Amino acid sequence: MFSQLFQKKRGTWKDDALAGLTVALALVPGSIAFAFVAGAPPLSGLYAGFFVCLITAALGGRPGMISGATGALAVVMVSLVADHGVEYLFAAVVLMGVFQVGAGVLRLGKFIRLIPHPVMLGFVNGLAIIIFLAQLSQFKIADTGGILQWMQGPALYLMVGLVILTMAIIYLLPKLTMAFPSALAAILVVTALVHGLNLDTRTVGDLASVAGGLPSFHLPMVALTWETFVIILPYALILAAIGLIESLMTLTLIDEVTETRGRGNRECIGQGVANVVTGFFGGMGGCAMIGQSIININSGGRGRLSGITAALCLLVFIVFASSLIEMIPVAALVGVMFMVVVGTFAWSSLRILHKIPLSDALVLVLVSAVTVFTDLAIAVAVGVIVSALVFAWQNARRIYSDISTDEEGTKTYRLNGPLFFGSVRSFHDQFTPGEDPDEVVIDFRGSRVCDHSGLEAVSSLTERYLSQGKKLRLKHLSAECRSLLENAGSMIEVNVIEDPRYRVAVDELA
């Protein structure tokens, strides 16, 4: 049903330009809202949207991906701003960018490949839920006491009606023509309808003014002391981690949608440079935005021009066209974001939930929940840890041996399965040194020693046979295993000719 949301096609400069304009309109309320969440001035969010979007579009590793101020970062920033002020936030953003550049230089972006698919699905679903919940606040208005209350009566009906109209245009227009971005068309139609009929509904201008001048260079007004560094360091590390995780996972999602491949390490550097510059121009920092990226891809944006256009249009809005942007109904932007939620949520995960292994299903649900209730970095860490533990447990039970005895009475153990910390106990249970004949062969052709625990298990086993005074031959072991067994003496024979060459994860080799 929603396959039309993602058009797998090559974009043109016209598609990129129109998509960029659409994205710029969506960046305005989001940037303002996330600035409010962080406790920063609205222009801080808008400047972050401009610089981060522009620089990552030009230097980043994923054409077509949109970056800017995000809620995942804002919820971390709020305590720093509340306790120390917005100037400390700017300093933390600069340091955050330095860490991200370092991650790119060290080529750490490749580790995004270690994130299992259930974690990815959980991340996508969690972010979709966050985007949805964030829009619900727009259905609240302040009463006479300044307390937010849910809309009621005609105001609610009008808001819901305009949201539904926006969503209907976005969904139906691509069925008629792909010549014009449906999201932009929906915003223009609803805006014209509201002002043409003089409908009483909130606009962007009711949230905050988007008027401002060109951003100017601004050194963070903080003391250059060790105490300041200690204050901003933990925030910078967390912000850098969350920013890179969200950016790289969004990159992977866009890769799948467009059937192309981005460059993770280059994206790390692009995000880092963008945040360093943003921090020196009074911006709150940012990272990849899954919602706006989906809007861009859906609108036909594929190249770097789409992100550059979005950034430049955002700057034009701030400097010259703020009055026009402030006319856009909030309901139209809510409708756009609701369609983003529909397109972002992995609906297929609901259909396959009962078909995939229970462990994968639990990881998917767990990551989604943790993303919603905590933050992305914790959610991904939890998902990876749980997935790794499940993997280790499953593989720990898969080690076994085929036993045979030849005419000369030599007993052979043909080992199968990985030998690592989780399977050491099962490995030892395969052998009976006290009952075996005087000559024993252990063939590791079907196995692989994966870590130091595995090496120690092999060494311990050889000592068990040595203590029994029995001849032991080990075949198909790596060089690292052989070096560990040098102290076994003449009673242990290792077949060097047939041994494989591979690395084992041990400290001595790091």
C-alpha cells in the first residue's frame, strides 16, 4: 500500500531542487521544536539546520541524506543547557564534532555493519514512534493559565481535517503525476486553503519567529580551563556517539531504499566538520534526520544538490522569507510528518514477527521500546549486546566431534563448530583422555579457534593427554595455536603442513 512512498529512481537536478525546497519547509518547525527541547534559542536550531545540512550534503558520504537538529540530540543537551547555559552547549558541539572527525579518520564507520538486522528494524520503528509522539504535542494549546491542554471542539476537528487533507494529497498525488513533490504540493494547497478561507488554526509563526540575520562567527563564551573541559566532555562523547549511530543507521536505511551504497567513514568526517563549524556559529549541532531524509527521497532527491538546496532555502527563509514561512499551518507540517511515520515504520516487521526466531523478535521489540523511552545510543548498545549473547549461546551448543578408530588403534576426533569462550565447556566434554588409546588425533579441519579462551582450551586439553602419558597429534591448527603449545614437548605433535593461516583474537596479536 505504501510502496509509492519510496520511488527507486535516479534523480535529476530539477528533482533535487524541488525536493530540497520541500525539505527546507519541513526543517523549519523541526529545528525550532528541537531548539525548544534543548532549551536553546530558536535561531540556534535553525542555524544548526543550515550548517549541518549544507556541510554534510557537500562533504558527507551519503548523497540524498538530510542532516540537521534532531530530537535524539536535543534530549541530551537539555541538562547541559539547564545547568551551565547555552554557551557550554556550543563548546560541547565543537568537541562533539572533533570526536566525530576522529571516528572517521580511524575508520570506525565500518562497525555499523556489526549491527544486526533486528536492531536496525527496532531502531527504525522506535524513531517512527518518536516522530509520531512528537507531533501529538501540536494538538495541545495553552489555556489561560499557560498549561497545555488537548484541543477540543471545532479547533480539534479543523486540525484533524487539515492533517487528513495533507496526508491524502501526499498519498494520492503520486498516482496522478510525479512531476511535482507531493509533500510540497500538500503544504501549498493547505496553506492557500487556510488563508483563502480565513480558517482559525495555528501557523508556524505562532510557534516562534523564524526571522533572523546571516549567521556570524561566535566563539563559545566559556572559560578555557580544565574544569570546562570536564563539564563538556561527557556530553560531547554522548552526543558524538548518538549522532554517529543515528547518522550511520539512517545511511544504511537510505542505502536500502535507493539501492545504492554510501560511505560510512566519510559521513563520520562530514558530520564532524559540520558540528565543529556549527558550534562556532551559534548552532546547537545535529546529525542525520530520518524523517527529513525520507521526505527528500520520497520527493525525488537523490544527489548532493537536494541537501545543499534545502540548506540554502532554509537560510533564505531565515533572512528574507520568514513572514511567508510563518504563514504555513502547523497542521500541514504535522500531516507531512505523519506520512513520514507511515513510510519510516517497518510494517513488514509486524508480519514477520511470528515467523522469525523468538530471540530476534525480542531484540526488535526491545530496541524499539528502549529507543522510545531512553535514547538511540542505549537502544543500539542494548540490542547489540543481547544479539551477541544470543549468538554466543547458540554457537556454544553447536560444537561436536565425529569419532573414529583406525586399524592401528589410533583414535581420531574430528571437531566441528567454533571454539570460543562460550563453547569451551562443551569442547572439553567431547574428550576422554583416561579412556583413550595411547595415540590420539584431534582434527580441527571442521572447527576454528576464535579467541584466547579457545587457545587456552586447546592448551589445557593437550596437558590432560600429556599427564596421561599419551601421544597426541593436532591437525589443522593456526600458527597462534602452535605457538601456545610449544611447552607441550615431544608428546604433542602438530601437523604444520596442513595447518591453516588465520588470525585469532588474542591480546598478544593486537
